[in-house]
Amino acid sequence: MVVMVFFVLSRVSGLLREMIIGAQFGTSAELDAYLAAFRIPDLLFQLVAGGALGSAFIPTFSQLWAEEGEAPAWQLFSRILNLVTLILVMLAVLAVTFADPLVTRVIAPGFDPTQQQLAADLMRWMLVSTVIFGASGLVMGALNATQHFVLPAAAPVLYNGAIIVGAWLLAPTYGIYGLVIGVVVGALAHFGVQVPALMRKRARYRLDLTWRDPAVGEVGRLMAPRILGLFFVQLNFLVNTILASQLAAGSLAALNFAWLLMLLPQGIFAQAIATVAFPTFSAQVAAQDHSALRRTLDRTLRTVLFLTLPAAVGLFVLRVPVIQVLLQRGNFDAESTAAVAYALQFYALGLVAHALVEIVVRVFYALHDTLTPVLIGVGAMSLNILLSLVWIDQLGYGGLALANSVATTVEMIVLLWLLRRRVNGFSFASLIRGSIRSAAAAMLMGLAVWGWLTWLGSQVGWGSWLPIGWVAALSGMVVAVSIYMGSALLLGAEELRIALSLLGRRLTHR
């Protein structure tokens, strides 16, 4: 719950960041260039020090700590930190050198020359943050492995805060470069806020580049297939950028805003739970306590389903008033709202799948199996790219969003089926029962909200976003929560009873 609070703060600050960016730049060609410039820095970070490193480092670090003690574990931390930083610096220098051809020939061939030059210039500055995030990501993994979650969860809030300052105070003077300044300063804050916790853990840093170490080799072995999977994920983002760059100006920005709005509930619920559950999964596997692993997995999946099903339905039904309230101001006009809502309806269809994949892949990582989810992920991303190429002609950038949702749903189904075979005793029965109850409650909720919005629209009209946008969004959320909770209670949803029981015990304790 503590981590979830910080994830909420992170998503709220991220949402505020997007609100200010939207007000300053709308869905403009300049913002398209800024988003395209992120592709190579993000690719380098993800492949070298992002999810691949964390998924390989945490189980290895935890096992070394349990079997040999703190000193060897921190020695591994130092070696990985030094190697990752060195590799990122070398790759960043190469990317800076070849920024122009990377943009014009690979990332955004559909942009006009002015946009392409702007994207290349922005990319060069963003690569500084990539190196910083490499170190910060490893620190986050080490702290999570030692069961410290608060400051790592707080780090993204500071990162978002720096970009907010850049968009709010610097962008009026420096334009889109104000955002880039915020990105670099935010990366420094992301790293710096975690250092005190690292010191309290008595971390021992050494300037050691030894790579012929069995533990370093194990991290590399576990990373290799995960890197392949992340490469295809980033390839999918790159393909989206390439395709969107050939559509009308603002298409990439609209797609990005919709993606971030979908990630809001996914981050609050699924990522927060997954962040805490992953070290627990790893510890239970290390202790060979498979019965505890099955119990943790079962409860985690059912809880995530219970929380994300209504979020997906609510996001679909309330997408227009929500976008109006959150984003429509300044240069973000009604046309921008319609553009983002068009993509969001397709992204909302994949919210549940994204959330469950977030949990399931971590169980495979805890089992020291990074290959299986990577192979399935590669297949899903290949399907995503294929569907994107097919549907962009019929649906425009909406086809890119729909392709993502369909491919992720297929990925979720296959991973759950394979996990059942790996974790003996894990049954779909309770998961299916829970999902049916939650889906029924969410369906009733969606119908009630749709009826309410229809009646409200007939009474007051939809001429402007204020006050009708606020009225529709806030009242719709009240109706959604009330109907969903009431329906879940009537349907006997065990997840709701668990939550209410825990809350009652907490209040009694206080």
C-alpha cells in the first residue's frame, strides 16, 4: 500500500506533466519531434539497463545475499554498475555522432527536414539522461531486492516534477528544449533521491570492472533473452513512430497521450503490485516454497483483475470527458481531445492484458526463466507489428493502438497457459471464477455509466468542456465506483471481501 501511494503520486505527477505539456504544445509537430527523439535514448536504456537488467539482477543478487552474505552481493552490485555505465557511455557517444542519419533514415523518415533536425538535436541532449538512468535503475533494483521500496517508488515523482518545471517555466522561453532540460535534471533527481537509502543499507561500492565472475555471468545469462524481448518491444515503438510520422502532424502526439492515459491505472495497480511481489516471488523460489508461491500468485492475479477490469471499462466509457478535464486547455483544443479519444478507445481494450502480463512475467523471472516470456513477447510484438501494418490503412493511428491491445491479449493468454505448466498446482479455476464475477460487475458498471452520460448529455448538451466535462467525469466516476462495488458485493466477489476485511482490521488496530 505504501508503494501504491507513491505509484499514485508518480502517475498523478506524470498526468500533471502531460497536462502542462499538452497545454504548451497541444498535438503539434514540435511535440512529435520531441517524442521521436526519445526513441534511441529509450532503446539504449531498455536494452542495457532497463527491465532486462532488473529482471536478471534482482534474483541473482537475492540468491547471492541468501547463500553467501552481504559482501559478495554488494560486490556484484559494484561490478554490474560499473559495466553498465561504461557500456551506456560508449553507446551514447555513438548515438550522438550518428544522430542525424538515425532520425532521417530510421526513426522519422516521414517528418519534414525541420522536424528531423529538431528531433536529432533533442536526442543528443536526452542521451545524457540515459547514462544517469542506467545507474539509477540498478540502484532501484538493489534496494527492491533488500526490501526497500519507498525511495525507489518516490524517484519517478521527482523525475516528473523536474519535467513539469521545464514545461511550465522553461518552455515559454526555450520552447521544446525546456522539456529536455527537465528530462536531464529529472534523471539526476531520480538517482540522487535513492542514494541515502543505499547508504543506510551499508552498500559497499568498488571501482571494479571484473566481468569474469560467475554471478556477473549469471546476470548476463538471464539478461540475454530478456534483451531480445525488449528489443522487439522497442522495435514496436519504433515502427509506431515511423508509421505515425507519415500521417498527419500530431498523430504521434495523440497516440502518445492515449498510451499514457491507459498506463495511468495500469501503473497504479499492476506495476505497484508487481514491484512488491517480484522480490517475494524470488525469495519464495529461492526458499523452494512452491506452495507459498502459488498462493501469492493466485491472490495477486485475482486482485489485479478485480482492480483493472473496471478501470478498463471506465476508461473506455468516460474517455472523452476524462480527456477534456485532464488535457483540454491552452493549445490542446477539442480537435486534440477527439484525436486522443480515438486512440484511447483501442488502448483501453488491452489494459487488463497489460496488467496481467506485468505480474506473470515476473514469476518466470523469479524462476530464473527469462527465455520463455521473451519468446512469447517476441511473437506478440511480431504480431503487433504485422497488425499495425494491416490496420493503419483502415483505422489510421487507431489501428496501431488496436494492434497493441490484440497482441498483448494473445501474449497474456499464452503466458498464463505456460505458467500453469511450470507452477504445479496453480489452477485457472479460482482465477476464472474471480474474473467472471469482476467482469459481470464491470459490465453492469459500464452500462450504468453509459446510461448516465446519455441522460446527462440530453439534459445539458456537450457544447464545451467546462463545466460539462467536469460534471460528466466526476459524476461518472462516482456512478462507476458505486455500481461496481455494489455489484461486486452482490455477486460475492472474494477480492472485495478480502479488501474490506483488511481495512476493518486496520481500523480496529488503530
